[in-house]
Amino acid sequence: CAVLYPIVVIAISTGMRRSEILTLRKSQVDLKRGAITLQETKNDDPRYVPLAGHAHEIVVARTELLSDDQAMLFPGKMSGRPLTLWKPWKAALTAASITNLRFHDLRHTAASYLAMNGATAIDLASVLGHKTLQMVKRYAHLSDQHTGAVVERMTNKFFGNTAA
């Protein structure tokens, strides 16, 4: 499925849910601002999703491919219905010998990558649409190496590098 790659890039780059990506409409995308506005979300609060880099390029390319009467960025075979991702997802996992990976895990990956690149818990909650910081803890999984490096940077900054 040729659209699996762009969908995965958007998922990892934005932390959007599968349903939010598959039902994404041209009217929700502001290419000049580099943003997606999600009106219908899991927690019923509208959400602003920043769109940058390769994901932005992909969305620009998708919108250019669509005719004026096509509203969905990832339309399915049936008119007005989103793409069904189950078969291409399973085929890609099988081809890559990957087991036990759910599409939703890409949302966790996005949260972890954001955290490892300096996003605060409040930043993560805003991007992912979480109402509580407790939910952020469930999503951002930091490696031992990352947390160790954070502590090392802090101690070096305040106490100097005393390693001999």
C-alpha cells in the first residue's frame, strides 16, 4: 500500500491517532501555518497539531494529489469512507518480521521522541491532547540511556565534569 509510509510518518511526527489521520480532511489542514486542527477528538476538545518537516511535505503532496471534490487526504475505495489500513499494516509488519506492534504504538513513539528532544510534560499533553499529566507518563517512554544522559548533563552543568 503506497500510502502506508506517509501515514506512519504523520503518526510519528504528530502523535495523531490512526482514526484522526485516516479521516483527515483538506479543510483541517493549514499549510501556511503548518498546522492541523482536529475538531472531533477522543476527549471531545478541539486540538491544534503542529505539522513540520517531512510530515508537512507529505501533507502538501497529498493535498496536491486530491481533486477539489475529494475532501479526505486518505480516501478509501468507497466514496466518503477513509482508507482501511489493516491489510497493508499487517503485510508491512510481516515483511519486516515485526511482531506485536500496534499502530497506536506510534503515538507512544511520538511522545517519547518529543520528550527526548526537550518537550515538557505540558508540551506533550498539548500535542497529544491529554487532559492530565498522568496520561503523559503513560505515553512518554524514556530509555535508561536518555534519562542517564539528562542527569549527566545536569550534574556536569552545576558541578563540572569531574571524571578523570
